[in-house]
Amino acid sequence: MHHRRISRLMTRKVVSVRGDASFKEIARTLSQHQVTAVPVLNGGGRVVGVVSEGDLLRKTADQAATPGGLPAVPDLEAWERAKAEGTRAEELMTAPAVCARPDWTVAEAARLMEVQGVKRLVVVDEEDRLVGIVSRRDLVGIFLREDDAIRREIVEDVLGDTLRLEPAALGVEVHDGRVDLSGRLPFRGMIPAIERMCATVDGVVSVSCTRLTYDVDDTARGGGRS
């Protein structure tokens, strides 16, 4: 199976700022380029953090009472207070940046986003130099993959090359990313493995194995035929 790599999905022309960029310069950059965050680079061009709209808004939230009489946000942590009082990118940014490599798969990137609770990953090379950025929207786009392409990969790569099954051994139907498998297998124990492998194919939304049957139940004591 050939999982899509981040290098194929990421945006390569990425707007960035230096660590000494001022608050207004950052705000202006976000507005002009219609982005919600930018990587922060050090003097050597390496990524040291990310500054987002949220980082800038923290200052607004921490300001004194608003015209409507609302009080400032109470009980800020020390690091939050430092950010709220910052005026340059290096003071405002979230660091270290959550980064990915260009050769990562969509699944690896999505897993890191979920674990870290971020909406985007900065993509860097072996020397931590900026090469791109990938967002949740980029990853979600993989589910727009055509059903025929998904079916072809399952039949040729999963069932044929990996499991060494005859092309006509199983029926494979794909509709809107939902995979429905049918046919007869030698052993019941093969079903969970096939289901897992099909689920990892890019663009697959769900896998149904309810129409799969088997000759021998190798998961039961002593075995048995269906």
C-alpha cells in the first residue's frame, strides 16, 4: 500500500516571521495573507515556534476592564501572563513548534495533531528548516479520493500483493469511501486482519465484513467449519 505522504499535501509557500517581529507586524502578516498562524524562525532559518491568532488574542483578553465593564481574565498561569505581556514573536509564540517530516503519512500526521491538540503541523527537514505546513483541512481532503481508486488499491495491494489472494477471491464494493467485502475465506482469523488493512487505505471511511464467510473457524478451540 502506498500511503499519501505529507509532501504531497502540504502548502510549500509558507509565510513566516522572525523572532523579533513586532506584535503589529505579526497581526498585519496574518491579516494580509489570510492565515491563522505563522511559523517563527530564528536567525539560522530554523523553526523555533508558532504564533497564532490565539496567542495575539491572549493580550486582548488580559487587558483591563472593557468599555462594557467586563473584568480581565483571572488567574492566568505564569507562562500565559508572560505571553499576554509580550510584544515580539519570540515572546508570544507557542514553543517548541509541533512539527512533521515531509515523508510522514497522512495517518501519522493526523495522529500527532490529535495527540497534541493542534490544527496544523509545521513541516521541517532534517535540519529543522521550514519546508511547508499541513493543516487539518489538507488531511481531510484525502477523503475526497475516488471510489474506483480506493477499490483498485484494496484489490491489487491489500488482497493481491500483501495477502496473496486471488483477485476474484473476494468481492469489493466501495461507495462514498465505505468498503463492503464479500466472499469466502479459508480461515475466520483472516477477517480482522483484512478489515484492519482495508481501513488503513487512504480515503476509506468504514469497512464492512458482514458478508464474509469462511471454511474453518481457527479462532475456536479445536477449530470448526462454518
